[in-house]
Amino acid sequence: MHGVGELESVVLTDDWAARQIQLVARDFSTLPLTGRLLVEHLTTPVAI
């Protein structure tokens, strides 16, 4: 993580760390751009 000072990113691999995010909207296509970008970010799989 660049430009955040002394912070470090730590990958959590324990079973308890797995989370399922559920996003709800009447119509995702009508969300403002920032909302659609957030949904895209939160639903993109991350390579571990």
C-alpha cells in the first residue's frame, strides 16, 4: 500500500476471516457512479 505511512496489509487466511458480503439495491444500474464503482470494487474477487 503506497502512501499510507506505517500501515501494513495483512492477508487473513483463517476460516473465521472468510466473509460473505450481500449488497442490496432496487436497481444497481440506477445508482450514482460512485455507488456503482463501490459495488464493482466490493464484488471483484481478490487473488490471494
